[in-house]
Amino acid sequence: MKYLDLLGIDLRNEVLCDLFETYDVSVIYEYDRTHEGFPDEYHAKIPDLGLEFIFNESQLFKTLFIEQVDINTFNPFDGDDNSLKKFESKSEALQYSSNTGKRISKGSSDFMGEVKDWVRFEYGSYSIHYEYVDSKLRMITIQSCDD
């Protein structure tokens, strides 16, 4: 299974249903209970794989957070996925961008004493955001730009 192939598919897609059943995942409906005009969303997590899925109000998959965790169970995403590069450092991501001419944005922030560096690659219909803490990859975020 490849992460990028999931973008835009319906929450009730058989692939996702099988994945969520395998890992006993509950899908949480989050609505705009404070009436601030936010769209409804659906969330699902597989902590053993370091994954969090977000679906939009139409139940279409829009965002995937991939935390860097040690996986001690079957990983349906294991294997060669050349569509999602894994850069272990910010400098490695910047070098890849320089070599390939891929469009990026980059930055750094200090949140309560924790310095986070990031690089975001922009593609036509999606972006891939890499977050680094202490020069180590902490999280990858894949997000659909169609939303």
C-alpha cells in the first residue's frame, strides 16, 4: 500500500475499511460545535503505525500525519514507496530540492523551547511536509491541496 494513493479516496473505501478493521480503529466525527464556521472532519489513528488520518466533511481523505515510531507489528505500508521520499535531515531534503528543482518552502519555529525545522515540497495536487526536531525527522505530513 502506498500513502499517496490514499489521498482523495472515500472513508468507506474498501482499502481503508480493511486497514481500520485490521487495527481496530474508531473513526471520530468532529463537528463545529462552537459555530465558528469550521467544516466538519473525521479523524482516525493507528498509534502502532504512527499514523493519523483526517477526512473532510465529504468523508474524503485529505491529510495524513506520519510520526516516526518503531513499528513492532505488521506494516501494510512497508516496502518500496518511491513516491514518498524519507529525508532523515533538513539538509538532505534541501539538497534533494536543489538537485531536482522541486519547489519548496522552509522554515523554523521555537515552540515552548522546542526548535522545529521544516521543509514542505509542493506538488500539483498535494504537499509533503517534513518536520525535524534536534536535527532528526519527527513527522511527515501529506496533505491534499484540493480542499
